[in-house]
Amino acid sequence: MSLSDLPTLVTRREEALTLLEAIASGVDERELAPFVAALTTVEDEQALAIMRGSGNEMSVRVQLGAMLADAELVTNAEVFAALDARRTLGRGEAA
């Protein structure tokens, strides 16, 4: 999956599922970062700043999954499945 496969805007479930597929397939976090920026609310930024300051910063993939689930575009189970697939892919690349 490449940047050209990603949606321009995320307002529907199908677009959110495309982003989860991107997470699962190992798309670089730099390509996902604009979606996190677009979905970040003031409250999200405050929470992320606290986490960053305490040394508990989340990856862009985790942030994006959480925001898509918070927006009720996908379920937490779908987010966890995508993150698990990415983690498995990472292990396969290291082997």
C-alpha cells in the first residue's frame, strides 16, 4: 500500500478501514501523521502532551487507531487487529 492508496479525507467507515489496512500493511508513520493531525482535537492534544511529558508517548499508528475508534468509524477490535497485524509484519521483517 502506498500514499496514493490512502483517502484524502476520513469521514466514512470505508476510509477508516483503508487507514487500518495501511497500518496493518506497514505504511510509514510519516504518511499517517497528516490524518492524526486532522483528527486531533484540543482535548486530544492535551492528553498527548501529558503522555509525551511523562514518557508514555503513543506511536502515530496507535494514535490514529484510537482516534478512528473514538470517532466511531471503526471498532476497538478492528484497531487491535490492525496493530497486531503490523506487529506480526515487523517480526517477519526482522527475521
